[in-house]
Amino acid sequence: MKPTVFVTGATGFLGMEVLARLLEAGDRKVVALVRATDDAAAEDRLYGVLNTLWRDPSPYQENVRAVAGDVTSPGLGLDQTKRKALAEEVGAVLHCAASISFDLPIEDARAINVEGTREVIGFARECKAIGRLERFVHVSTAYVSGKYEGTFGEHQLDAGQEFRNTYERTKWEAEHVVGEAGDLAPAIARPSIVMGESDTGWTPAFNVLYWPLRAFSRGLFDEIPSLPSAHVDIVPVDYVADALVVLLDSDEEGVFNLVSGREAPLANELVELACDRFDRPRPAIVEGTGADDHGAVYLPYFDMEIVFDDSRARALLEPAGIRAPRLTDYFDRLIDYAEAVRWGKRSMKRDEAREWLAESEAAAA
């Protein structure tokens, strides 16, 4: 068996996708830190995640357990006895937990994204001091780039950039905290905009670009605030989750941009995809946000003069057969699934989505 991995954020979209891969591989134990009042409540929350992934989660339960805690609490909210026992067991740490809210007040965002990261690093150091820790992986975001213009590389962090929101700012600050933990030889993963699975379209959460896409499908946009030549960097969650598993098994350290990079569609191309899919006339492309408060959160990402370089990520992942697909190859699948579940109004488990896809393809044949 591989070393036990301690995972934060396992109840979130990306975290549960990584959890699914670790449990389906069946070659390591997983301990999930879950925000709850006690371990019984944490187990209930974790079981809810497993039930979101599989109709029958029983084959996977023996390799995962939940411990109640909170990244915003001193010592992760773990008592000393439990913390020491975990530190003696854990051989890898994957820190996925974060607030992804764009409009959280700065101090609230820092409490989760910055100080929470500091607490996880403290626990990782305890594991290392005992001698078992082999790996520390931190999930950041490509948008630590802020409003930087040009090519933003994996070696860059401080580029004089300004930030659009408190999420970008505090994730940038968190990377500085991780950068100071050189004793852990950390790997930092920077995904861009993460959407559903590329093969089935499955997602339990319809946020980020799903909101403007749905609004456009309903004819709510007469104009799109965008820079037509801006790259809109979108990646499917399966690519990011696969990459994180590879990073857990690797000894490579440093930053890895998990992005579409130069293959990301231009905003103009994304608008064309949406027009064709929803049979809508092409809207006017204008400068500025031009949206209500909800839409204004997401639409600035259509107005970015930036391309992410992912040379290090490609060098690590492509030999393992992992590469971000082009959005044009799976855009219709994302929308097929969204419409099948009425944009999240009804639920479908991850394994049910595979059956739904097989039935849909058989019916179309």
C-alpha cells in the first residue's frame, strides 16, 4: 500500500474527484479532514460525498475515514492525542480546502485560504518530524496571476500584478506561505477555470461559467462584456484530478500550471460555441462588465490578456497520458449533462452519469 494521504477539501467538487480516484485505485488509505462538530458528524458528511459519487459506495468505505476538524482552527481543531496519532500515520498531505468565493471580505478569505494553509503546513511538518511524510501537494489557482498581461509562467508569482477579487489575492498570499515551507519540498498545482468531466459532463456544482452560459441560453445577454481575443482558460475536472494524483505519486516539486494554455479558446470562439449550441444570434461584444452583480463576478474572466505557460506540467503529465483536452471536444457534453439534470435542479451520481452517457450514445446510434 502507498502511504496514507491526509486530504483537506474532500467534500468540495475537485476534492471529491480526487477522492474518487484514490479510492477506485484502492492502493492507499485516505483520511479526510471534514468540518463538523465531531467525528460522527464528519463521517456523515463524508458518506454524503461518497453517495454523490456512487450509488453503492460500500466497496470504497474501508479505505477512507473522516476526522472532524477545521483548517481555520488552531491545530486544525484536532486534540493533541488525535493529532499525534494522525501524524504518525500520514505519509502524504493534499491540501484542497479553500474558499472559492470571489466576493468574501478580505479577512474572511485570508482566514481560510492563507491561515488555513499555514495550519495544514504545521500539521505536515509534524508528520515529517516523525519521519513518515513523503509528499506535500497544495492546490492553488492559475489566477494568482491577477491582472497580469502576457505569458504567465510556472516560475512566476510576484509580477507586480493587481487582483480582481479577494480569492485571487489570498490564493497568491497562500502561495507565499507554501513557498516558505521549502523543508516540505512542496508541489503547487494551479488549475484555471474548472468545469465538469470531459467524458460525461458530470458535475455536482453549477457555478463559475455555468451561470453565464445558462443565462445566455435563456436569451438574457444582448451583449457580452469581453475582449474577443482574450483566452478563456477552461479545464475539465478529470484532467485536474488526474494530475493531482500524479503529483501525489511524484517526487517533483515546484509549480505546475494545470491549464489549457495556448490551446485555450478565445472569448470570441467561446461565444461562437454558445451561439451554435443554443441557437442564439451572435450578441454584441462590448468592453466593461455590463452585467448584474452575479454575472459581474465571472465575466471579467472573458477580458484577460494572458496566456498561461504549462511547460512543466506537460513534461510531467504527458508521459502518463494526461493532457487537457480542447474545449471544443467536450463543450457539447458539458451542456448535454447540464440540460439533462436541468442545470442542477435534479441530481445524478457520478457512476449514473456514465450509464446515462452510454444510453444516450446507444439511442443516437
